Amino acid sequence: MGDIRRLPIGIFDSGVGGLTVLKAVRERLVAESLIYLGDTARLPYGTKSAQTVAAYALEASRRLVSFGIKALLVADNTSSAHALDVLRAEFPGLPVIGVVEPGAAAAAAASAHGRIVVGATESTVQAGTYLRSILHSRPNARVTQLACPLFVSMVEEGMVDGPIAEQIARHYLDPLFSGPDAADCLLLGCTHFPALTPLFHRLLGPGVAVVDSATTTAMVLEDLLALRRLCAPDGPPGSVRYLATDAPERFARVSRTFVPWAIEPSEIETIDLG
């Protein structure tokens, strides 16, 4: 058997938003090779039932495992909320991590007064996983979960700033971040939302911490690989392989919102999970 340390890390998301997590991993773990799978044929997961999300997550993960990976990173927040236990049971020897627990721990630490808003999709809010994880780290926190479905559409269309984006952001956030009892931390509980970070900072001001779980998740992955002695040997930057279940042209176009490098449609392999 070859050196397992040289195997790639599998990353999956319901679409393209998980590229924010891939970007953080690539920046922190330069030598690691990555396989990214975006289930673009069945997005969004955020409006699906828990059972459907778990089934989709299993199918995506099985395909990544079939390529020979040394770790599985669930970049999709909805799948992290609903399917981690299922995936860990399915692949007992494989390190499996999600984005919820690292993000929740980071928000609990970043909030000055423990007044935290979790912005997420409807399905992630219903799962309550962020709420439980934050309270596990900070039992006295006051956590408000907020479904923000329009943010996903905004980012997909490249509307990350401007009057329309600001109006929608104010619609969601103003009631919770104003007044004497205002929240002091916004946790971005969807991989699309980091694209709106500059807008959030401008609207909420310096007194509000805006927490993106991607960077924290990359740190957790690094620690886990080190613990399992799975870190890639030092060398040139690792490769990145892109897979999608539909519309590689749209994948390539929307990816420009999430990563600073160009992804061409010809680089994206279209696969069928059915």
C-alpha cells in the first residue's frame, strides 16, 4: 500500500458555496491535494428534509470515498447539521468533520457578551445544531437562529453589494442588531454567506464580530490530520480536482464569487450520483 499521507482530502457541498471552505483549506494546508464535489444537480440542500439531506450526503460521500481519500470534510452546513453521525457510522475508519462545531466554537469565543445570531438556511435552523453547539461551548449565551434564504440567491447572482443587497441585509439583520439589547456576533452558518462579509462589516460596524467557520474548520482539519499522522509530506502545492453533478458552466461562473482564482468549465468533471 502506498503512503496514505499522499491521498487527497474529499470536500463536498450542495453546490459552489463550499469553495469558501476549500479556499481556507488550500491556504492553510498548501501541500494537501483536494477533491471537491458540488452536488449542483440537487441544490439547494437547505430547503430539503433531514432525511433527504442525509441520503444526498451519503451518496456524495460514497463517491468521494471511491476515489481513495484520507479524510472527508463536509463543507455544506445543512449536511453538517443533519448527516455527520450518519457519515461517521458509514465510514468508521475515515476522519469526517463538518463546519458546524468549529464555527460554533469560534462564535462562542468571539462574542463579547454572548448575544449571537446564527444566519443560515431554513433546514440548518430547523436542525438546531448550531444552537446546541454554541450552548455547549458557552452555556449562558443568548442565541438567535435566523433563516436568510435570500442571501443564497443574492450570492449566486453575484449581488454581494449595492442598494438591493443592502436592503435585503437590513431586512434580516436590523431587528437583531439594533437597540440596547443588540446582538454582538453574527455567525455565518451557510457557505455562501462569507461572500457578503464586507457588506456585513459595513452595516453592523466594528462592535459586531462576523464569524466565518471556514477558517476555523481548516484549523480543525489540520489538527486532526496531525493527530492521525496524515499530513501530506512537505513539497509543492497539492492538486485540486473539481466534480459537479450538473451545469459545469454555471459552476465555473459562480465560483468567481468565492475564490480568487479562475476555474474553467473544462476543469470540472460532471458525474452522476444516481
